[in-house]
Amino acid sequence: MKNDSGFFEMVYDVVRLIPSGRVTSYGAIARYLGTAKSARMVGWAMNAAHALPDVPAHRVVNRVGVLSGKNHFAHPSRMQELLEKEGVQIQEDQVINFREKFWDPEKELSL
């Protein structure tokens, strides 16, 4: 895995803009950055973000709202705890009302 720190920083800049109580997906971030096929690399950036206190990595889920990154937190339940603290309901590792909670950077931000 190549650590593209420039790309990672662009990902972190987007993630920092996700409002509390909302979630987005790896693919939505990749599309916003103009690299639609790099959702996996966005995931790598999120895995590396846990040491950065100002990057709310818990707000990034997979394309159907599953907490696919939960095992990269200090405890597997931590991602869910952080989301629930923000009012996001989770059931069986998936965001309830995902479409309602989904924050699409392409619609919310302009390049």
C-alpha cells in the first residue's frame, strides 16, 4: 500500500466537514475528490486517521451504511458509541435511516 499523504490530507479535509450526526461513505468522498475508483484508498486514509483527534473517522461508513471500519478503532464498539453520542441510531452494525443521515459532499460542498 502506497501512503499518498497528499491524497490522505484531502480526504481528511472532507471528513472534517461532515456535520455531527451525519455520515458519508468512502465512495462519496472519492467521487467528490474526482477519484471515483479510489474508495478503497479513502478507507486506507480512514484507517490511518485514528491518531488524528480532529478527523471524525467514525462518520465514514460503507455505501449501505455498515460500520465497516469499526475494527480499526481501539475497541470495535467505539465507532458505534461515537455515532450514537451524536444521535445516529445503529442496529446490527448498520446506520438506521442511512439515506436520511447520509451527507453527500458533492451536494453539500462545491469544489
